[in-house]
Amino acid sequence: MSIVLPLSITPKDDKSVFPAFSSRDGHRELMEEAYTHLTEWLRTGFIKPTPLEVQPGGLGGIIGGLKKLENGQVSGTKLVAHPQDPPIAV
């Protein structure tokens, strides 16, 4: 696990942001302990994964995702393209 968010992020609303540390940073025991609770924390909503939005059209969907980023239409969402998906017919 690595740091996925800069430490300078200011939480919105009543949410909290906690950085994740890498085992390379000497936090291996901490991460091993946290990993044993991961399923429970996800199930109960104690932690929530970043929402994701799958871009249709396989690799071709990347273009649409980049346009959304350019236009400022993406915030707090991970854009995902599945290369194995068939392209969208034009």
C-alpha cells in the first residue's frame, strides 16, 4: 500500500481523510494489522473506497475520460477503462 492522497488535502463536509503509508516506510506491522480488519471496515462503511466510473468503449473510452478531466467534470472519482471491452461503434 502506498500514499494515495497528498497530506495537504482538506476534507469536505464532515468527512475525514487519512493517509495510507507504505510498508517501505517502516509501517509494515501497522499495515498488516489494518489489513486484517479491511473486509469488516468496508462492510460497515468505516472506510469507503474511492467511487469509480467505468468509461465505455475499452481503450477508446480513455479519450472520453480525458475530455471529462479537461472540462473539470471529474471530482473525487476514479475513471477506469477496461481494455478488453469492445470499442463503441461510431
